[in-house]
Amino acid sequence: MASRSGRLREAARKRRFLANLEKMVLTKHQKPRFVLMSYEYYEQMRTGGDPRSVHRASEMPEEHRELFAAEMRPAGAAERYDDES
């Protein structure tokens, strides 16, 4: 029987492989949370090969900081949804 760490490594390997083929959206409670993509695609976005832009958090435009801050929760804050028991 495979160990838990072995299964986790295999799952991560598969996700890295798939991220090389296309962007992957990771969700939490069926809501998009993160995007996993190849470094090459990220660099293409960052260097202007794509109309979207990428910023370091410290260089983020003020309007984006406000949107980002509105979505942030304090570490350890419990999330509660009405459909959960």
C-alpha cells in the first residue's frame, strides 16, 4: 500500500504535468482561489505577451490592493457556510 506522502507526491506530479498543458484553477468550496500555470506562461503574461498584467504584492496598484484586501481574512478565521453542518 502506498504511503500518504507517496500519494501526495504523485498527485502533485500529476498537477504539475497538467499545468504545463494548460492553466488549472484550484477551488475551495467550488469558488476559484488559485491558478496553477507553467512558468513559461507566467513569464509570457509578465513580460507583456498577454494583455493581462502580473504585479508583485508590494507593487500592486492601489485599486487592486483594495479589492485584494476586501477578499482577505485574518489567518485562522473560521469560514462558515449555511449549507455546512
